[in-house]
Amino acid sequence: MKFSVRTVLSVAILLSAETVALPQSPTQKPELQEIASGKTRVIDLSYALSDKLVPWPGDAKAFEAKVNATVEKDGYFTRSFWMLEHYGTHMDAPAHFPPGSTTVDKIPVEKFFGPAVIVDVRNEAERDPDYQLTVKRIEAWEEKHDKIPAGAIVVLRTGWPSRWPDISRYRNQDANGTMHFPGFSVDAAKRLLERKISGLGCDTLSIDPGNSKDFPVHRLVLGAEVFQLENLADLKDLPEAGAFLIAAPIKLEGGSGGPVRVFGLVAEK
């Protein structure tokens, strides 16, 4: 029996609705219903893994791939690869920072499906690379699109992918080695946790701003057993509200995180 992409996506969304609270507002709910029942565009929000991506400062070696067999010599093609858990587009499991404890293989799978909440702060980030998302900015999003639903995956769109994969521009380090890129503030993270979100994401190296020294947002969010997505690809094709996200991480036993394939589902008008 063959299934269309539309059918598979419809089943995924409808099944996740049993465990994730889909939006009940008049501005959000119809759009997700359109995704489940109509023509859907699938947007890949992940960077392909290679040794050419932007690693965290100090990670001299983050990825390596070697050819094990070739078609010419062996009749088939295989490779082996090695990489850090936190490299490229990846998920931070709660165990990555205390007091979080859940490893990536133990995160409840229903958390990987959720309504997409895109907070576009490109203008703010252009004016101030150290910008931190404010509670006021979240309130402005909710005034426009209604309250952020439980089970949502909230993503910060900063415009930083325009710098990828230029290491110097993406890290944006000053003479002292301090990085400068936008992120979430602690107060904003607290407000989002009150909304009972499933995940928090960004299109930069970290959900904490680049100049953070002690990663308070990591500790807060992961301590609440909420996963994080970092180094997401360009979010330009996702609306601020009405899309749906699927985040499928590697099921790495005991992992503090790992590479993740993130898909945005958007109803085509």
C-alpha cells in the first residue's frame, strides 16, 4: 500500500494532536488544519553535515568522515563518520546542562511535533548583535497571533544564517574572543516556559546570546526538561504563526544532544 506525503503528514499532525495541545485560537487553528488536510510544503531547516560548518570556539575538530568502501573496488559505497554531539543543526537534550537530566534518547517523542512560533527579531539584531528577546516582544507576538499554545516550538529568527558558514561573521567575536549574536533573555524564557512549550530554537550558535558567560537560559530551559534547537537554517519561508515543526534528533543512547533534522510544514494557499 502506498501513502502520499500529504497522508503521512496528516497522520503525524493528527496523532501529535492527541498529546500536544494544538492552537485553539481562530487565527492559528485553521492554518494547522489546512496543513493536515490540504497541500503542504515541507521546508528543510537543517544544514547538511560536513567538516565545513561553524564549530563552537575551542572545538578544533568537530566532524570527520572516511570512506570505507568504494563502488569501483568493493561494489558498494560506505563511509564512517565521527562528530561532536553539539555541531551543525543540533538538539540540546535536557541532560546537556544541570539541573536537566533527560538524555536525547529519552525525550518523549510527542515533544518533537508542535506548532511553530516564529519570533522575527531581524531588525533588532541588525541594530544590536547582543539583542536579547524581551517579554514585551513575546507579548507583541501574542497580541497579533493569540496566546502561544502549549506544546509549541518557539524559534527566534535573527537573520544570522546570512552569515553562514563564514566562521568569523557567524561567531562575530571581538578582540577579546567574546562572541556577539542575539539570543533569548532569562525573563523571556521564563514567560515561554509558563506557556508550557515543548522546545526552544534559534538560527545562531546558542539560544543564550553570544556574550553570555554562564548560559543562564540553557540552565533554565533544560532544567525544565525542554529541548533546544541551535544552528537552524534560514527561516525565511516560515510564517510567524500557522506552520508546524517536526524535529527528529538522532536516537543516541545517553546523548547530551545530537544532530537533528528539522522540518517546517506550511499550508500552501
